[in-house]
Amino acid sequence: MDIQKFMRRAIELASENVTKGLGGPFGAVIVRNGEIIGESGNRVTQLNDPTAHAEVSAIRLACERIGSFSLDNCVLFTSCEPCPMCLGAIYRARIPTVYYANDRHDAHRIGFSDQFIYEELEKPMEQRSIRMLQLLPDEARISFDLWEKSTQKIPY
Amino acid sequence: MDIQKFMRRAIELASENVTKGLGGPFGAVIVRNGEIIGESGNRVTQLNDPTAHAEVSAIRLACERIGSFSLDNCVLFTSCEPCPMCLGAIYRARIPTVYYANDRHDAHRIGFSDQFIYEELEKPMEQRSIRMLQLLPDEARISFDLWEKSTQKIPY
């Protein structure tokens, strides 16, 4: 696989995103069998969607294209090291291999603070900047019991 | 705010998701000024979208509804402790307060392994189960330079 070609496409998407005023300087490309099956720049401000990072957007498009929620035979090329949200999405999509170009330190230098969120996720819940409080766990267990007993469920 | 009412709605969405065969036993509700502005069950298998967890889906709907990528005056009610992807999305959406019902250990018991991904994110890159490799960082820096020099950018 010509990995440099695909990374250059991800970088091109990142640069175009800025020059065309579409959003932040990030691009991602998903490749299966040497073919691009999904690609996107960052769409947060354009779509008013804080989850529309380049990686998440490319994953959504690739999954839609192939009609599956699993990309376990794909490679992701991203112009910047994924943030925790995107890295979580990569695990959820079961992508086994990721190539990245800029890293989290480069991103921090231009004002994108992924490092803060990485550190927050590692903290015990009560030390995070977000308030997280448990409520009604006994009632919520019912939904899990329903799942365990369901005969029509689709595991994922 | 009647926090129990909103959590019961999140749990109801989780249970309905199973009984209606829509997906996993997870529901989320986003509230602003005492009003629900976005709610969803998990839609991974229904939409073939591995990022369509209840929290991410509710965030997208709420942002679309109010026309903003920031939910900094909102409260999230989720029937289960968020996974790393969703927690990352919560930080991205700037939601300051999260109520959850089931926790990650409850989820693990019925086969949803968030704990594994939390542990992966804390590992140095080279120790993760996903292969992550840097490629062409010098070329990617161009997209960041463009961002720094751009006069039309919308910070987010």
C-alpha cells in the first residue's frame, strides 16, 4: 500500500479545510484494499457538531458506504494524532492501524488542547473538571436486564 | 431541576431501545433550562454507525436544535457511565454536568467493555493494541501553519 499517498490526501484535506474556510486544519482518510472508502475534513463549525472531527466524520462516511459498523479490515490516515474522542471512535470502529502526521504537541502549539482531555479521562471521576454524579442506578439496571434476556438483540 | 425525571427518561429510552429492537440498552437526554433539547438511544446497529452511542447522538441532535457546537449551559443525563469516546465528546461539547445511572462495571457485566478502552488510552502509544505510526509530520505542519495565518478561521 502506498501509505505516503494516502497520508498526503489526509494532509491535503486538512489544508483545504483552512483555505476553503470549512473548519480546523484536520483531515482523515479511511482505506480498505488500497481504496479510499471515506474521507473528511473537520466539520465542527460548519455543521455545528462538536463530534464532527475529521476522524469521526470519515468513520461515519466509510461505515455508511460499506453498510457495516465495523472497519476491522481498514487503515486510518489522519493528519493529526487523534484526540480521546476520536481514538475512542477508532476502537469502536475496530480499526487496527492508524497513521498520523502532526502529533498532540504540535496541536497544542496551535491551540487545540487534546492533552487536557487525555489527562481528564485518566483522573478519578471526582477530580475531573466535569461534574459526574450517579443517579438511580437501581432503576437503570432494568434496561440491562432487558438486554440480557432479549432474544432479538444484535451484538456489537 | 427535577433530575430524577430526566434520568427516568434516559432509562426509558435505554429500555425501549431493547424492547423495540433498536440497539443496545443505552439512552441519553440533554437538558437546557429545564427542557429536553436532544435525546437518543444507542443507534450503532440501526444506522451502521459505530459512533452513534446514545450520548454522541443526543449531543448531535441538541447542537442541531440550538444551532451551536457548544452545550456549555446544558446537563447530560445518561443511563450508563459514558465510554471514552462519549466522554471525549462531552468535553468537546463543553457540557459541565453529567448524571449517569449504570456504571462501567455494570456495563462490563453485560458484555460492554469500556474499561478496556479506558486502559488503552492511558497506555503509551506503542503499547496499545492498535498500531499507531507517525508519517510525514513535516508535510503536515503546512496545514497548521495555514491555520495560524488564516484570517477567516472560526475558533472552536
